[in-house]
Amino acid sequence: MPDPAGGPAGSAQCHLLRRAYQLEGVTLGWNAVGVAVLVVAAIEARSVALAGFGLDSLIEIGASTVVIWELSGTRRARQRTALRMIGVAFVALAIYLAVQSTWVLVSGHRPHPAPLGIVWTATTAVVMFSLAAAKSDVGRRLPNVVVAAEGRVTFVDGLLATAVLAGLVLNAALGWWWADPLAGYVILFYGLKEGIGALHIEAT
């Protein structure tokens, strides 16, 4: 918590809190725009992966909202509740990936080339990995386990953007429609591991 005397420790703490709010604000704004872009791209390409990535963006919006809510109060009960909500978001993402990847493989669904989707997912991957690194640093320095946990949600978002990008590029260039669902299974296990971990963390 900020130093009551307003000394260097308190100033540093206030700066980190402002930084955490700024990072979550950027995440919220980016994903809000992303949902609209992905809806258009998914319809144009008839891409299940892009539609699913839009769902992931909604989960990220929810996780960022949870962190902003948690930062407004530091009671232990609030931290524990926030961690559980983030854990549920991870598990929801894993379930989505399991259903989507299996459905795409079984149905043999072949999306159209998606130039808008390729540009957006490539840019999103860079943005999400950068935000994840910054959140991890701020969460460690505050310290705040909720900010750090949400940083892992953002990292998974970057991984998913990379997987969707790879699938779109391979489908457009080589016709490898199955590349995206296979990458989705890898991220599924990572997301499930992080979700279960977040649900069992004791807030400090």
C-alpha cells in the first residue's frame, strides 16, 4: 500500500498502481476494438478460428475488468475472489479451445483466406506479449498476485493469436486447414494448467 507519509516508497507504489490501471485500460481498449474487427474478418473468411478468437477477446475484457475491480480494494477476500474469476476465465478458454479444435478437425472445415484476420492477429500477438511482460513486471513489483495472474491470461491471448495467425497463413499459403486446431490443443493444455493454478492460489 502507498506510504502514508508520502515518501519514496509511497510514490513508487502509486506509480505502479497507475501503471497497472494503464495496462488494463490498454488491454480493454484493444480487445474491444478487436471484437468488432474479428466479427468482420470471421464473417468474410467464414473462419471458426477467427470467431473463436473474438470469444477469447471477450474473456480478456472480462479478466481486465476483474483486475481493475480488484485494484480498487486490497482486502484478502477480494484478491481471492478476483483470482478465482481469472481462473474461471482460463478454464472457459480451455473449454472453448477443446470444442472448437475438435469440431474443426472432425468437420474438416476449410476457411477462406483472411488477409484482415492475418494482419489483426499478427499485430495482436505483438501487443499482447508486450502487455503480458509489463503486467508480470508490475505484478511482481507491487506485489499483486491478481495483476500477475491476469498477465498470464494476456500471455495466453498472445499465444492464441500466434496459433490463429499460423493457421490462417498456412491455410492461405499451403491449404493446411488443420494447422490451427492442432495449435489450439497445445494452448488448451497451457490455459487449463494456468486456470487450475489460479483457482488454487492463496492471495497474499
